[in-house]
Amino acid sequence: MKRKRVVIVTGNQRVAQAIFNDVKAVFNNDVDIDIVYPSQIASLDAVEADAFLVTRWYNIGGLTDKVSSKSKVVRTTRTISESGYKKITKIPPGTNVLVVNDSEQSTSGVIELLMDLHIDGLTYVPHTAGHYDPSLKIAITPGESRYVPSYIENIIDIGNRHIDISTVLALCNVMEVNISEIAGPLMNYFNMLLCRDVISRQYRDTLSKSMYMNSILKHMEQGVLLTAPDGRIILSNGKMNELLRMQITENRDYVSAVFPEGTAARIANMDNDTLALNVNGREMLINHETLNFGDTINHNLYFFNDVTYIRRLERKSREESLQKGFVAKHSFDDIVHVSAVMDECIRRARLFSRSDKTVLIQGESGTGKELVAQSIHNASSRRNKPFVAVNCAALPESLLESELFGYERGAFTGARQSGKKGLFEQANGGTIFLDEIGDMPLALQSRLLRVLQEKQVMRVGADSIIDIDVRVIAATNQNLMAKMEEGIFRSDLYYRLNVLPCHIASLRDRREDIVPLFLNFIGQKSIPNDLAARLKSYDWPGNVRELENTAEYYTMMRDFDMPLPEHIQPQHTAAGALDSDDIAILSVLSNGYIGRSALKKKLEAMGISLSEYSIRKKLDVLQSRNYISRQLGRSGTRITDDGRDALRRRMGK
């Protein structure tokens, strides 16, 4: 606060000192205070100050003619302290009380004050020179006990009167002092006073609430902005100044002045939502709400959260996970399918991703259980945390235990001197995928059960537990119910795992997915119809994994006569029967001789895609039935009479 000068004008030295102390209590050392007596003013040509406090208008010696502005002159009104008030309330109601001050006029002023404060139930008797009334036993005086008659038995000294709330506020207004700058000492002063009227009490309560709110805003870890509809900043806190690296001037600065143009526009266009922005190199998450005051006044409240440190931790955690390979690479969008059964499976899995409950994925080997597990993780709130996959069937029991739970230094021969974190610890905050859970040794199943129940692990060789926050997804291609009946899988573990069950159908139960998957693996949009039929007729005991291997084989062998593995047999039709491709070939040949290459092009023009190998095989079959005649050299192939009869019969049908 800029230093100010206050001049106190009064004819009473004791009153002057009391007012001096009050002003000092409110403004601390930020004001210079002088006392001028009315007798001194007459000899002065001019008096300059930021404010003048006078006790009586009639006793200021022409002060108003010697100041630069009469508005700087404030008449003091005074009140008593709360402690003085409590002393008076102890006087029995109906008592006659002598009121004593240093003069008759001052005594009348005290009585008026007591009446204004509604201290009722007492009869106030003013003390005058030569007054004598031995029936009076109690006297009230504002620090002037020396004037109380000797016959008074009980003196209630209420202390010096103090300048009241209205006078302090008028003084702040005249000096253009921001009340928030003196809020602390001002509230201490107000709490000492007895309020003269309802308005003063209401203002004190409002100021108190405002101070509490300012204190809360000051200590908030969020930046806060309250703006008017035109973007003017009405309120901000210290954290906001820190984030913006500038001092915001309330009621003067605008959002457009404190943010870059593009950023300011995005903030102004928020609609009770959340926005992520980079402000001064800091990553901010901004929440917005509209505050309605009446029907026409709408203000905007913004909370700025600095998430830079959190984002750095997330990136660091993700980088460490990447280095260790603890990352889920796939999402639900990577699951190629057209079948309704996979639609339902994915729908359920998406729903499960919203929860932290344990998921049990069941399905044959090669159906894509880990793909679904990774997709659940990447759709969950843990997506930026580790995804740790472990195959419970791939490791021996002794090694699996130390890998899952870790070990302490010297836990066993060959152990690291520093010990080692287990996979559960390394997955902390993220997801652990326990593949082939049905092959987990019985001895380890009890330890896993404890992890699921208590969310705690104990390293091998340790004597203390470690709290963890890990989401568990388990998978198996075995019948766990049958293993439970055999006594080689714990039933309590099964029910802990099977909270959110997810079943993935085998490929033979969703044959409509076979060709789309195959096309995805080979990177083509289509394959010959006979090849597609052969793929769809096969049962795929190895499911998607086997299909992918077949696609890799096809990619290398597509230019050969047999582009698929031999065990994937072609689809057979009934003996002597003609399929749609045979009919198409006979129809083309009915127009005359044609070579095999030309035949292939004609068929493609009809929307029939057959490989050279398939066409040759079909021509062999048709020739064996005497439906066609094949010539040597370039003469090509023609339809026979038997072929025309067969074509007419089929077309007639």
C-alpha cells in the first residue's frame, strides 16, 4: 500500500491518543499520523493530508477552508469494545447507573452511544458538576475513573471509545486504500468492536467471509479466475499469477490481455467443460463453469490445474515401460471381425475396461486372448501405466515364483545382490496379464489368491509386505471347472478370477471372420473365390494364430500352383455336380474356342476371381466328364455337346 498521511483534529489530548492508536491498529505502519488541535489551525495557511479525522464539526477552527478538498474530512463516530459491552450487561436490569466522563457534553455523548447500542434495561443518569446522589451505587465511565464521585461503590470502566466501522470504511474510501491489503488487521480491529448498527454487523460478517475466501484462494493449488461476460477479470488468486508469471490487476485486466490470442479465444469459448492447454510451457487442465446471477448476468469461473509434473511422470513411466517392453500395443480397433459373436465379445470387453475388477478370458489357443487383454488395458484409465504379460506355463515353478513376486538379496543361490522387483511390483498402477493361468502350479495359486484379496505381495526371502495397485487379467485355454474337479486348480482362486468372464469364440464358430482376417494378414483387398472357399471350409484348430501362419505361407507361395498348405484341402462338390464357377466356364466356352488366359479375363469381367491353378484344375475335371475339349497349342478349349446338355439342364433348373 502506498504510504498515506492522516491528520487527527480534536481538542482532547486523551481522545486524540485513543484515535491515534485505533488508526495505527488498522493501518499498521503504512500511514503517518499527526495530531492537530483546533487552536493550531487558525495560524496555518493550509493543511495537507490524505485524510482528516475530526471529532466535532463545531471545533475544527476553519479546517475546511484550509484543505485542498473538503471530501478528505471525515467526522469520527465512535463505539465501545466487546469487552466493555460485556461488563455493562452484568449490571442487573432496572438499575439506575451514573454515567461519568470528562465533561458534561462528553457524558451526554456516552449516554447517546449506549442508547444507540440498544443497551436497554438501565436508567442512565448523567454526572454533572456538584452532582450528589448516594442512592446511586454503580457508575459507567469510558476511562475517566478520576471523575467518578467517591460515594460510588462499583465503577464499570468500559475503556476508551473507538472509531467505529463506518468511520474506518470512510477513511479507506477517502485514502483510496484497497481493503484486501489491510484485511488481516482490519478484521482484528472489527472483531474487537461492538457494532453500532445492523449494517456494521452485516459488513463485518461479509468482510469476514471474504477474508476466509481470500485465504482459501491464496492457499489453493489451483489457479482461479472469475471473469465478467466481456472477459474482464474480476477475481484471481496468487497461484494464477504464478502460473502466468505476471501480476493480474483485478477489474482492469482482461483474459485477452493475459493470454496469447489463440489461447484466450479457446478459453472464452469453453462451455462448462474441460480443456487441455499449454500455457507458458506448462501443461494445464482447465475446468470451466458458468455462474448465473439473475436472468441476465453470467460470469465465468475457471480453475487452472498445472499437470506438467504429472504428465512428466506419466511419460517417464511410459518410457520405462517401453524400455522393458511393458506396453500394450493393441486396441479394440485392431480386432478384425465381421461376426456378431465377436461384436458381443468386444462390447463386453469395452464395458469391463471401465472397471478395475479382475477379468478371466477363456478361449482356445490362438483365438487372440492377449489381444483382447491389451485392448481392455488401453481402453482403461490405466492406459498410460505398465502392461506386464507373463505366461504361467512357460516358466518352471521356482522361477515363476521369483518372477511374479520378486526376491530379496541372498534369497537363493544366484540371486542378484540388490534383489529384484517382481512383475506385480513392476506392473504397479497398471495391468498384469496372467496367460495360461490354468497351468499355474498349485503351490503358487494360494500366493496369487492372497495378492488378489489383499493387494499385497511379499518377495521371496522377505519378511515384510508391499502394497500394490494392479489390475489382473487372466486367460486360459483349459477347462478350469474340470481342473477344479481333479483338485489341481483351487476353487477359491477360480471365483476370485472369474469376476468378469469373457469368452472368445473359436474361428470355426465364426467362419465369416476367416476371409477378412486373412486379407488383413496378406494386405490385399480380395482373393479368388475358390481360395476363399477352401479357407472357410477348414476347421482351423490353431485358430487365428494358425490362420496368420497360413497367410505368411500364402504371401510367399501365391505365384505357385498350390499357394496354401497341403492339409488345407479344397472344397469338394458332389460327384458329377456343377458349381457356379463350372457353369460360368461352360457359358464362356459356349461362344467358341478360348485360351486359358482369355478365359480368366472373361471370368473376371463376370465378377469371378479364380487363380490360374484353379482354372486349370476345373478344366481338368470338366474334360474328364467330357464336357469340354482341350486342343494342343494355342487353339484353346471348346465346349462339347455333352457340355451343352449339362449347361442346358443346369440353366433349366
